[in-house]
Amino acid sequence: MKAAIITGASVGIGCAAAERFLREGYRVFNLSRRECPAQGVDNIAVDLADDGSIAAACENLAQHVASATTVALIHNAAQMRKDSTGDCASNDLRAVLETNVVAINSLNQALLPAMPRNSSLLYVGSTLSEKAVPGSFSYVVSKHAQLGIMRATCQDLMGSGVHTALICPGFTDTEMLRTHLGNDSDVIQSIGAMNSFGRLIDPDEIAELLFWAHENPVINGAVLHANLGQKEA
């Protein structure tokens, strides 16, 4: 059995990735509070901000990981809030880091020991993993942290046969982005114009890159930019 474990596969990039792996005969597990609409996905309800919930999900997954010939563990779920250096309370920052950073560590700790060679550990970062914009303080901090986690993962897993990468999408047409932008069509259009193709990225395009990254260990430790040639500010 080939397995793909995807956090936040209920919508957006995660859902598109679930569909892409399903087409290749993978058994796909969605770790999310909401179910993935794609037929054939195994939905495991989990609150990524709760240690007990994560532990229960990993216990559910253990037998499947142990029997798999390859596993793609894709850390996709994330919180994105509107905040800034001056108005992000520490408790609010902790809440974002629980989902965007700490949950990643918890899942890795539980699942990596059973993952076979030829598996992958993929992080869905952002262009904001390496730069910043105003009004997204906690998200920027967490995405920079994911870059550090990926690089440390690469070094710590040397010789294990498990490879890793950080996929950094640009502005992608997802529920999260549209909510962050207030579903303002003018703002969405202007954001879409900020690359050489003048449009938002389709989630299917990122899903294709995630599948390719899983299949190609040569990119171990790489940061893969997927932004249609984003214009510099």
C-alpha cells in the first residue's frame, strides 16, 4: 500500500493534493476538523492544536504507516490571521504556532519512526517563509519556522531514505486567501496581478508539485518556489 497523510485536506491545496494522490492509487488520509469532499479519502477528525487529539489520530494511523511501502506526510494545514508586531498578543501567537509549528513536530515524532524508506516529509510553506508583508505577523513567523524545521529535518534524517522539502506557493486561489483578503474582488484581482502570468495560482498546480516532490528524492532539503514569477515589492 502507498499512503499519503495530509493535514488540512478538507479544502484548497490539501484537497487538491488528496485528489492527486488518489489518482495514483495512494490511500489518502485527511487529518482535519472537516472532511475532505474527495471520494475515497479516509477522514480522521483531529484538532491540530490539541496534543490528545493528535495522539489519537496517530494511533489510528500507526498500522497503516507500518504496512505502507511509501508514505507522503504532507504538512499543509495552517492558521492565517490578520495581526502585526504591535497587536499580536503572545497567547494569540502561541495559538498560531500550535497549529502551524508544534503540531508538525508532534506528527513527525509519532509517525516518522514507522515510515519506510522511499517516503517523504513535505511542508507547505509560503513565499512568506523567506520574506514578510505587513499585517500577517504570526503567519510570517510560523512560516519562517517551517523553513527551519525542514532544513533541520533534512540533516537529522540523513541516511534514513526519507527525503524532505519546503514547497512555497505564491498567492493561491484558496478559501484561506480569500477569507484573509475579505473576499474583496478588487483586492483579489490586484493580488493575482502580482506575478508574470497575472492570475492566482490554482491549487491543482501546487498539488502536482507536491506529488512530484514526493516522487523525486533528489530535491531533499530544497525550497521549491511555486509563485508564477512573483514581482518583488
